[in-house]
Amino acid sequence: MTANSLPLAVHCAGITKAYGSGDTKVQALRGVDLDVVAGELLMLVGPSGCGKTTLISIIAGILDQDAGQCLLFGEDIVGFAPKERVLYRGRNIGFVFQSFNLIPTLTAAENVAIPLLINGMAMPGAIEHADARLAEVGLAGRERSLPTQLSGGQQQRVAIARALVHNPKLVVCDEPTSALDHETGFKVMETLKQLAVGHDRALVIVTHDARIFSFADRIAHMDDGKIVHIDVPSPKAGAATP
Amino acid sequence: MLKIALKMLLGDRGKYIGIVTGIALASVLMIQQPGILISIFSRTYSFITDVALPDIWVMDPMVRFIDDSQPMLDTQLYRVRGVQGVEWAVPLYKGNTRVRMANGQLVTSNILGLDDATLIGGPAIILEGRLADLRLPDSVIIDEAGAKGRLAKPSPVPGGKPTPLKVGDSLEINDKRAVVVGIAQATATFGSQPIIYTTFTRARSYSLSERKMLSYILVKTKPEDTVSAVAGRINQATGMAARTAHEFKTMTLEYFRKNTSILTNFGFVVVVGFIVGAAVTGQIFYNFTLDNLRYFAVFKAMGATDRMLQGMILLQALLVGFVGFGLGAGVTGLFAALTQGSTGLAMTLNWQLLVGSSIAVAIIVLFAALISVRKVMQLEPAVVFK
């Protein structure tokens, strides 16, 4: 897959971001330029504190950059009114977290239904869609299970179903396999790659886990707040088999 | 999302029960204590309430409350009867006497001497016997609480259960014989003393030590006159104070409010209940929100609007408030039902009290919701990746 043949899902240019001020100021991003095309799975990798999480937060529209421009499917959501921005995020972005962030008192289906409920769908319809998504991630029959009744891999698959249930244009994942063993992480990545990546959807994954690099279409290496180089993973970049 | 909010709340059993219990206890304090206060205060003027017939109570101007009767000359009765607009005026004696029990114990009781001819001022509800039997020699009517309580016949066996007075039993009042001809229902008085009804003339013989016996003159006004106008005329003609039942009740209530610390003490407990309820509930509810903060951040990141999150927290707060208040009001209502008719610490549970306490609980839960909403509104969605 080439970065030129498909429309841009994410276009970041000259992104800078600092936390704190004065002596305590930490420059997290120092002018990041990055394009992600629709249908692409891009991984952001690099050492701790290099700015990966900051960049993915800006891309997802939950953090404002200090300077530069970040367009999502051609739209600069920083310029949106706060409420419009929230609604845009609700319609167009899916999230997968390292620690799953499933609500322990809700069933798997109810957890998956949350993005639909946020977008105004009634509970019965949302549960119906959620059940279908859970079946796609291989959890048919576990719809009424509580997160505590599921294994780590199953919980992450519930989280993937939740990220995809409202058909977002962009899915951002933060260390989706780091809480899982190798085999489970591999299966989760297979599920993600199979379901999340499509012609009209991009997937950005922040990870330290070299075992899953081979799932990426491109890998952006970050260091000290900058993208130092972008490459295409070789088959040896990560174990593509469990 | 409101259903999700409810499931988040109800799923965390420990905190849910903690919050509801906190509100229920605060509700109990805020309903029960004022309920007892209302009951105590209403007892201060219960006799005025029970004597419903007269429009005006005429009394010595120095009288400060119902039990503070200052005897007047009997001639005042005739002067009042001569005032324009007075339909009728009857004497009433209200005082204290001592009843000697079979075991020699003396029991202080209220004695009411009613107009011999009309028996106006007598109890409205006679449980046994007839009011007219007061015209029989040596006859008295006793209130039910007194007959079953302090005036009950002591058991001949030490430590045995006393036997309630009944019609036909005799008593010794101030060294004179009295025969019980009736048992009446009367609202308990402030001192919860037994009430003995008899005629005005007989009350004289039971209270020989007093020279003047006329405590109050009960007056009915003519239909064509206003009560206030007739009261004014009585005041001008006799120099006595003429008050409507409402004025007399208010005066009595004010006396007890100003001269006792009842209101302060009960009010203090109510305020403590409110503060403790607010603090405990606020704290547990806030902790519940803090425990769920990361999920609220996830909701924010996923596109939940501020209004949506505020609605979720408000619904959670209102639910715990509703359930907690319901439990508290239920427990207090049960207490009220169990103590109904008791001469002891009975309480009054009225709709005003329930509305007032529900408003106080609403303030508590809204306070709890407010501090939680504030925390969630300040939350940056970017924390989901931390």
C-alpha cells in the first residue's frame, strides 16, 4: 500500500506541544509532520517520553497542539466549537486503550453499545448492533458477560468491538497488546487488522511491542518529540506468528 | 446513557448502600426530630384545641400561656355576658389538684371545672360513659391516658401491672371522694399529666384553698358580629384580655418557644443531621465519582457532551436521594405509627414536614452532585491515555 494512492485520513504539519511553563516546561512535540492515509495501519513507536501519546491525543482530538495543524479527513477540528468538536469525535473516532477501560458493572454488550448511546441511539438498537460486533470479534455468546468474567484477550476484543461499533473513520489504539501475552496479543492484532482497517478507515497504534510491528503498513519512529524516520516493516520486524 | 449511569451506580453495591444509608439516616434525623418538636409544641396548646366551641377566651391580662391561669372574680362573668355581641359566656376553671392513690401515692393532675349547666369545655370524644353524667354527685371524667397511666390502680402485688381506671371506680381528690363516670379522649398536655373533668361547682370543692376560681370565660359571639369586634368590646368593658383561640394558641406557643431551649436543642439536632447527611453523602458520592473518573474521561473522549455527563451524575444523585429519603421517611413513619397515642415521646408527621425534609435532602444530593459534576467538567479527556 502506498501513502499516495488513497485520501488522507490524518495530516499533521509542524505540530508542537509543551507541558508546564518556565523551569518545569517539557517540550513533548517539536514540530511533527505526519500523514496517514485511509485504509492504512500506522504504528507510532519509540522510547518512553518521546511524545507518542501526546501525538495520538492530538490526532484523536482530545488534546490541543500549541502550534501546527492537524487535519482529520481534511477538517481542522481545533477550529470547531467545543460542542461540535465533541460530537465530531463521537461520530468519527474509535478508541482502544492499554487497560481496556471497560466499565465493570456493565455487560460486554452494554460496554460495546456506549459509543452508539453517546451518538443518540436507543438502548435496544444499540445492544443489537453491539451483539453483532461482538460476534465479529469472536465473542458470540459472551454478550451478557461482565468484564470480570472475561479473559484479558476477550476484554480487549470487547474494547475493539466498542471502538468499531459506530463505524468511525479513525481508530486510535494505545498499547493495545502490552497487557496481553504474546499469543493473545497476536490474536487481538489479527482481529484489529481484519476488522478495523478498511478503505475508508485508518488505524493509528502506539506501541512498544515489537512482536506486532509486522501488522503495520508503516511504522513511524519517534524520539525526543519528533518523527525521526518512517519505514515499512520487514517480515523480521516482529513475529507475525504466535 | 442514563441507563448506563444507573447501572454504574447500582452495580457498585457497597457505595450505593453507603450513600443511600447516609441519606436515610439524615432523613430520619431531619423528619423525626422536628416531628417530635411539633408534637411537643402542639401539646402546649392542646387544651385550647380540644375546647373548640368558644370564639373568645377571656382571661386576666397577666396570663402568659394556657397553664398560667390567673383567677378572676366571678363577677367578671356577668360583666362579659352583658357585652354587646356576646351570644353566651360560661366559666371555666383550670388548675391542678392532687389525687391520692390506693397505695398512698399523690399524683398531680389537671382539673377542669366546666359550666354546670352546659358542660361547655368538656371532652369532645367520650370513650366510656356520658358527659351528662358529670351532673351526678361526686362525678368526674378522666382522660384515657391518665386512666391507663398515672391514675391506674396500683397492683396489690409489688411490681405487678396497674389496672386502668374504669367507670364506677372511685378516687380521692384533695381528701374528697370522686367517682369516675366516664373515660374521655384528650390530646396529651405538655406535662402529660392526667386530666380530670368535673363541674365548675365541684371543682371548687376539690380546690378549697383557692379563693377565686374563675380561670377563663369562654365566649361565643353572635353571628352578626365579628369576633375581633366583640373581643375589643369585652376588653374595654371589663379590662380583661379577650383572645381568639388562635391568638391564645400563638401566645402559648411563643411563651414556650421563648422560655425553654426546646427549639434550640431540637433545631441543633436537625442542623447536625443536615450537615452530617450532606458531609457523609457528599463524600461517598464524590468518592464514587472519583472511582469512575477514568470512565467519565473515556465517555468524554468518545464524544459524550458535558450536558450528557451532568445528566448522568444528576440522575445518580437523584436516585440515591429518592431511595434514601424514602427509606428514612418510611422508618420515621413506622416510628410515628408505633408511638401514636402514646403519652410519651409521640411525634407528629405531617405533609409540611415531609416536604421540608425532602427539600433538605434534595439540597444534600444536589450538593453531592455539584461537587462531582465540577470534578468531571474539569477532567481532560486526554487522561484516557495516561
